[in-house]
Amino acid sequence: MAHRTHPPSPAGYAEPFVAAVLDDALAHDARVYAIAGLQGTGKSTLSAQVAALAAGRGLRTVVLSIDDFYLGRRERLALGREVHPLLATRGAPGSHDVALAIDTIDALREGRAAKLPRFDKIADRRLPPSKWPLARGADPGSGPGQVLVLFEGWFQKVPAQRDEELIAPLNALERDEDADGAWRRWCNDALGRDYPPLWQRIDRMLFLEGPGFDIVPQWRWQQEVTLQAANPDRQAMTRPQVERFVQFFERVSRQALRTLPAIADRHVRLDATRRPLDPLPLS
């Protein structure tokens, strides 16, 4: 049977594709199922759809994003003063509270109640713990691991680059504001040192591969337009700010495109409209 393509996100993925993702997680008894992909690939949309479908089947899920675990603005400003000015901006490896992410996922994996961090992207700060939603623990007698954690993000399991790959700048941000490579080396060291213990909590991973990094600025701008529409009384990023912002992600994003197709358990290519080009069979 020929594979049928599916409508793109953010309008939403077609139900057969969503069901295939949920079935893939359940068939492999994944407590933590990662949905990885560069900015704008529809990870959040797909995670929400999978969670809704799971709820319809009577299954409990928790959706987390790597973005929920950004360091607070005060902590990043301190890094900007003490290490490199570019570290004041969220995004690149090293700008997350990895220990908090590990603690949160461990609690959920073990069926314990956990407060779920939330990050306000317009305010560029983590919400206070009093505003974090609470995910309850496993039901009495059901045993641990009864909650499926959908963990979405743009660089799960991406390996660090070799030192020689960091020498040449690859965009204007690196050329003009990181001429000696100190920022990118610091982020690369953090990627290789701090994140693997978090990635080890992932039981199975799907990688949504867009057509390349060149489309990311357009997709990221679409996200910002949507964010602004949902918050008309607040000021989201402008188009020039988004164009600059994506440069913080470019190096690791290109590394993700090179490496994750071979690392992920499932790999689906997307076209420029975010339409899946590959089936998602179970194995």
C-alpha cells in the first residue's frame, strides 16, 4: 500500500500519523518518549495531539519541553558576565537547568508527583514554582511508570562536535561576536558533558527532520507570529530579532541534521510544509 502523506503542522498532523507515534511509544514500553526536531517542525503540536489521543484511550501523559528548563534570566546574565556575553541569551546548550530536568523526569518515571517547570518566552524568564502545574504520581496499586512522558525538544541526543569543527565561524553571530570561538567551545563542552545523563532518561526517540536549516528562520518566525497573536497585549520578538535569535541555534541544529537520523529510533522526513514524507511503521 502506498504511503499517504499527512497535513502539516501547526494545523496538526493527521490522526493516523499521531496514532502511529503513540503506538510506537506503547509498543516499546517507553516511559519517556522524545520527539526531537529543529525549531518549527511541529514538535509541540504533535506532542499535544499524542497526549490527547492517549487520554482518549484512558492513558495518562505528561508533556515536557527542553524549553521548560531554561535557566532563569538572572542566572544567564551571570553567565554572560562571568563567561561570555552571548550566554545571557537562552537557547544554546549550557542555557538549561539540566539537574532540574533530570529530577523532574526521574520523578515522573518513578510514578511520583512532580511540579512541572514552565518558561515564559515573551518575558524571557522561568515562571515561579508557585505557578508550575503539578503532575500527580501513579495511582495507588498501579505501580511506577504508568505515566507516558512526551519530552520534546530540538537537540536531544545531539553529540558534541570535534575541536577542529569549531574553528571556523558559520554565521554572522559567531564571526562578529565570538571571533575567538570561546562561546561556541563553552556550549560544545556543555553539550558533551552535562546533557548525556539527561538523554539517558529517554527510552525511545522520534526525529522529525525538516528539509534543512535554511527554512528554520521562516518556521521560527511563524511560531513568533502565533505567540504574538495569543498574547496581543505583550510584545514578542520582531522579525530581525528572530533572524538573530536562530543564529544561536544554528551550529547545534546543523549537527543535529547530520547525526540524529542515525541516532534516533525513528526518523521521519518533513517537506517545506511540514508534511511527513516517510511512514512510521512499528518494529
